[in-house]
Amino acid sequence: MLLVSYFYGSSFANKMKRNIETDLSSQQKFNKVRVGGSKALALAFFGVFPYGILLIAVSVFYRIPAFLLFESIFIYSALIFSIGYLVHNRPYNIIRSYLKAEGSKFSLLSLEYSPTGRLKDWARATRKLNEKKKWLEKIYPYIEEKLAPIESDPLTIISPAANNANYEKRIAIKLAKQLNKPIRFIACDQLEDIEEDRSINIDHKLLEFHFWKDTPYSDLSNRLQLQNISQVDYVLDFKGVIWHQWSEEKEVETIFKYFDQLLKPGGIYILDATDSNYFSRRWNAIALRLFGRITNYAEESTYLMIKKFLTDPKFLENHRHEVVGGMLFITKISVE
Ligand SMILES: C[S@@+](CC[C@H](N)C(=O)[O-])C[C@H]1O[C@@H](n2cnc3c(N)ncnc32)[C@H](O)[C@@H]1O
């Protein structure tokens, strides 16, 4: 019986997981780490049901104390698993997974990061924390140092998952002022309803700033070509596309292949490499959900996520990397 429960629960959990994954890879929009989708919980929850129902059925006919004891154990554990399962996956994700399986489409990411979405607090809380830590002020000199030697005219930087482009605008205007050379900064995000942060003054004769919303990174190559931009000098991606790609698919090779095509030889990826430990992240993830605030990062930086991949011999053939000042710089050293 346990075996049947196991297979039943396991196949159900796998189906659910597949639904979620289909959703992820088709839309590439969902942060799986936050969604949860614990196979173990699903398995326990769905596995416990057929087993318990049999116990109840038996106890109706034979009022044997042992069966009554099993029955109450079942009822309480089913209750605990149900609550655990719902809290972990949340009804919204379960419904979404079924709607998706039925072929219904809706923009998950807009729900997630939109003003009513549950990740809306992520951006606000993380930005507040970064302000407090003076993060941008600390990392900026390292960015400037990397960009200064490049001779391109204009120096073209793309940020594929810029959200409201707050950091991008602040970096862009500083670069234009400090480097005293033409800067073209393209900040994009796949959100349709994201509002560009207009609180930062980006008026400068040397700065050309673009904000492309509703632009998934997979559209970038075409959009750049339409603007007659074949390749860029830098890809700046703070907890952006590479980070999402890793947390969703555990797969960064393809994303680097894609961006390598957009990047000039000698071009550089500028990625976040803040340090944090597991327990602090767990606590801050809870604090974010409960109180909407964090005292440290609730998730790994892009560097911590992709660290192992960086030493892959195939990747090393065309890239070298360096972690400096809480930043990860990856240089593309040859054409694909
Ligand atoms: C965690 S936020 C980080 C935003 C910003 N880089 C920052 O540091 O504040 C992730 C952003 O990635 C965007 N995003 C996720 N997947 C994307 C994709 N496939 N193409 C473009 N943007 C994407 C989301 O819309 C969201 O704004």
C-alpha cells in the first residue's frame, strides 16, 4: 500500500513539477527558488491520502483501536501536510500550474513584480538596503576602472533586466561625467508595466539613455539590430537575467552563449558578487515576507550562484573572471 502511495504521490508531484517547469522555461519569468514547489511536500501530501483513506475505510467496518489510532494519526498528519503544502506553494502557484497545464496563459512575471505582486517588496527592500550600505557608491569606482580603457565610440552598455533602471541611470550619468566620452546605455526589462525611475536626472550631452520595457532578453538581438547596433561593450546584469536563468533552470551556459554573441571581443560582463551566508539569507527571506524589510540580502548574488560554473574548462576557454570590490567581472576573450 505504501508503495502504491509512493508511486501515486511521486507521479503527481512530478506532473506538478513539470507543469511549473514548462511554465518557467516557456516564459522564463519565474523565480523557482521563491515559488518553492517542494517535491518532498507534494509527495508526502499526496502519498499520505490514499493510505489514510484506506485506513478510514477499514476502521468504519472494524472498529479496532489500532486502526482508530492510525486514523487520527492520518488525519492530523494530512492536516499538517496540507497546511505545509499550501504555505510552501501557495494556492496561487498551484492554480497557476493547473491553468498552465490547461493551456491558459497569463503573464506571471507581471503578477510577480507588479505593484500588487508578491515580489514587489523585493525590489523596494533590496534598494533600501543598498542605499543604507551605500552599495552603488562602493561598486562604482570598480566599474569606472573597467570601462575607462575601452575606446568604443559610443561606449555601449546594456542591462537586460534593469527593472526601473534606478541603478543603471545612476551609473550612466556618473560615467558620462567622469569618463568624458560618449556613453550609450540601454536598460531593458521584460515587464510591460514597469515604470522607468524618473527621479534621476540623466541630462548630459555625452549620454544617450534608452529604456526598453516589455523586452525579454531573447528579443534583444533583434531590437539591437533594428537600432544598427551589432555588438555591445558591456552587459551589466545585477541579479538579472543570468541570476534568473540560474535559479530557474540551473543552466547558465546557454545564457552566456547568447550574450557572448551580443558582446564584442574583450567585452565585459558586470555582475553582482555580494557575499552572504545561508542562514542570514533564510532569515532575511522570512523577514521580507513577514515585515517587508531586510537587514541583509535574502538571496544569493549572481556570483555565488554561478561560482562553480565559472571554473568549467569550456567556459574558461573564452572567458576569464575576476571578483573585486563585491563585483564579478567576466571578460570575453575571443570570438565564438
Ligand atoms: C531580481 S530583479 C533585479 C532588477 C535589477 N537588476 C535590480 O538589481 O534591482 C529581476 C528583474 O529581472 C527581470 N527579468 C526576469 N527575467 C527576465 C527576462 N527573461 N528578460 C528580461 N528581464 C527579465 C524582472 O522583470 C525583474 O525586473
